[in-house]
Amino acid sequence: MQVLDGLGSVGDGAHARHEHIETNTLVQRTALLAGLLTDLAAHSDTPTIDSPEQDAFAPVKNEGVANMWT
């Protein structure tokens, strides 16, 4: 299964009592993720839910992006 990882917050101690994030990196990380999603959407041939031919509740099959539901 293909996955994307490492796109979350910068910090330490995942799921531990000392877990924390570095708030001074939130804007950068958000911009990185937004840019990635924008790029993926621009290079996708899958209709969006805004397209009249796409049923918003139908599963979307896109071989260009890792599908975490399969």
C-alpha cells in the first residue's frame, strides 16, 4: 500500500505524555500540504465533486494518488 507520511506538524513525542508540536512551523507545514494538494489536483484526470458528472457520494478511483481505502 502506498502512503504519504511526514506531512504533519513538526514536534516530538507522538502519542506520549510529552507530545508537543512546534507552533512556529505551522504556517510552513500548512503551506507545504496546501501546495502538494493543489499540485495533485492540477495533475489529476479524476472529476471533482464539483463536476456535474461526478456523484459526490461515489467512490473515486485515481491511480495517480495513493488510495488509502484499498
